[in-house]
Amino acid sequence: MIDIRMMSVALALGAALVAGSAHTADWPGWRGPKRDGTSDEKDWFVTWPPEKLWTAQVGIGYASFAVVGDRAYVVGHEKSDGPRGMDTVYCLDAATGEAVWRHRYECLSLTKDRTGEYPGPRVTPLVLDRVVYTVGLEGHLFCLDAATGKVKWYHMLSKYGIEGGKLDYGYCSSPAVHGTTLLVYLNGALMAFDKDTGKPLWRCTGGGGPWNVPAPIVMTAGDRTFAVVGEMALVGVDLADGKVAWEYNLGRNSTITPVVVDDTVFFSTYPNRGHSGLLRIGSGEPELVWQTRKMQVYHLGNPIVVGNHLYGVDAARTEYAYSDDRVSRLKCLDLATGEVAWEEKNMGWAQLVAADGRLLIVREGGDLIVAEADPAAYEELGRASVISGPVWAVPALANGRVYIRNNAGEAVCLRVGAR
């Protein structure tokens, strides 16, 4: 590991050299501009340890930040004495953390299952074409003016769900946009709305499960474009007609957003008795390229692909615990074969993003780590404790800053790029 004191000097000098040439990028929604955890931002790692610019309270929950231009958007919840409280959509000044506007609505505070309570919203805002799309725990779907917070249109998604369908954790899936269509996954169905007017366009069923966690992602294979989503099965919905074109049974529930690379899809199922694999999507049924038990991804640690390798947290042998700082391991897999190139022990649950050949990792306990995205070996460049845990939200990297929020509602903005 590189000596941090020496590195601070080197990075400070580097900052002066690249300040005028850094290429920055927005982070408009779930897992960034390409919905795969990666960004085209360049020369972002020049300030270490990271400089804390501001902190804010944004309400309890698990939703990540979306950052576009000089505005940052996030959703949180405030409990009341009863079972219901208030959700708030925050638009913050990205540089100062000051609130520009707030949109509030009443919402159920939490859902319960046999393992515990999970209060607050889960869905990351999506910012596109001067509007913000948000989804609440109970299925409140809002389209808000990004500049003012004014409601442009609204739906209650429970109206469109599968009859009798039960969601253990509420609505957790972040929407996607393709062309003029807003795509929303809701307990076993994919729903399409006109993104500008909110008019319902179509709904198809498939891939169902009780968790409503994976977000839809768009891919092209051959001459067809699909929305890929699902929990117990992966389904490809042909966006030309809204019909299920293919389906692949996973045999076990999945909680991650599928990772699309060209005409292939990486998937992973719930750990301990789970597995992961790579599908190739052709003109017919999906073809399994490889399958392994060496990578089993929980709802934390959505994997990312850099070059020809996949990086993610293997959560095998762990369960829900709110604290996993020993067992889970960061692994690098050869995307072509599924073989493990290296693993880093004692990582615990963590969320990853990548930009400019480096990994940005936020551990559940609140550590921020920068490491090389190098299939040859794990090389850590810097580590700092930046926020109290637990942290389940994916960090946002935008314009030389990192935005992180914890489950309790504390948010922090850190400068890692040049001024």
C-alpha cells in the first residue's frame, strides 16, 4: 500500500497540473450516467485525504444521490409517532449543500419482514431533460420540475402492480428512461409510461419476486433492444412492442441490477446457496456462457465492469447483519471465463463505482477507499473514514466531488478532484 503522507504531497502537486484539464461528468441517477456504476470523469483522484465540503441531514433511507450540473438530488424520510411519516425530495446546491427546494408527501415509514425493519425510501432520483423522477416506499411515482420541484405528473404504482402481489421491502427499483418511455419495475411487471405526460403505455409480466429490488437496464442484441429486469428470472422485454422476448430462470432470487456488456448480461443470486453467471443474448434463447459460486452478490456491492474484468463484493457466507466487516471479499473476475483474478479479504459489504481506471469504494462502516482497477492485483491508493455507518447507498461521483449518505440520513460531500 502506498504511504499516505507521501501520496498527499504527490497528489497536491498533481492537482495543480490537472486543474485546468480535468474532464468532469454528471451522475444523473441510479449507478451513474450509464447505469453500470461507471463514469467518464477524468483526473478526479487528485486530492487526498478528501476535503469535506459540507454535510446535510436528508432523512432516513437508502436512496443514493443524483447530481446534474450545480444541483444534487436525494430522497429521505422523517418518522412521526404513528406508522406514517413524511418523505422529502431534496434539491441541494451541489457546492454548498443548501436546500434549493423540497417536495414533501406523506408515506408509510417502513416495511417489516422476518429479519427486521427497513425505514425510508430506497429509490435513487432520476434526473433527465429538466425533470426529476422519484419513487417512494409505497409506490408514489412523481415527475417533478428539476428547477422548482413543482409536480408535473404523478401516479400511485400500486394501482398497476400484480394483483395480490406482496412486496417485502416496498418499492425499491429505480426507473429508467429509453427514448420517450419511462420504465418502472413493480412486483413482477414492467410498466411503461410516457416520460413527458405520464400516460400509461403498456405493462408486461415476468421475472417476478417479492422484493422489487433490481432496476431495469436497457441493452441491444442484434437488431433488437430490450429492457432487462427480474428477480426469480431475468426477462428481456422487447421495447418495440412491450412483450417478453426471452426469459432465463435463475432458480433463486436476485437483488442486483443486471450488468450489461455488449450482448452479454451478468447476473448474481442471493448468497450462501447462490451463484452468478454470464448470459449471451442472441436472436433466440439466452445462452449461458459460464456460471460460478465464486461470486455471490447481495443487495450491497452491485458489481462493475472495467475493461475485460468484473469487480464486486462476494457476500457468500454472510447474511443480513447491519455490520459485515470481516467476511465479505472484494473480488476481480475475468469476464470471459468467470475465474477469480484476485480477492481482497476483510472488505465487508461495500458499494463500488469506477472512473478513469480506478475504483471508488464505500464500505458499510463509512470508509472511503480508492484502488486501482487492475486485474493483476489489488492496489489500494488511499483510505479515509468519512461518515458514520451503516452506509448502504451507492456513492455518486460528479464534477470532482463524491456524495455519500448513510442510512440514518447524514449526507456528506467530499472534494476528490481539482478545485
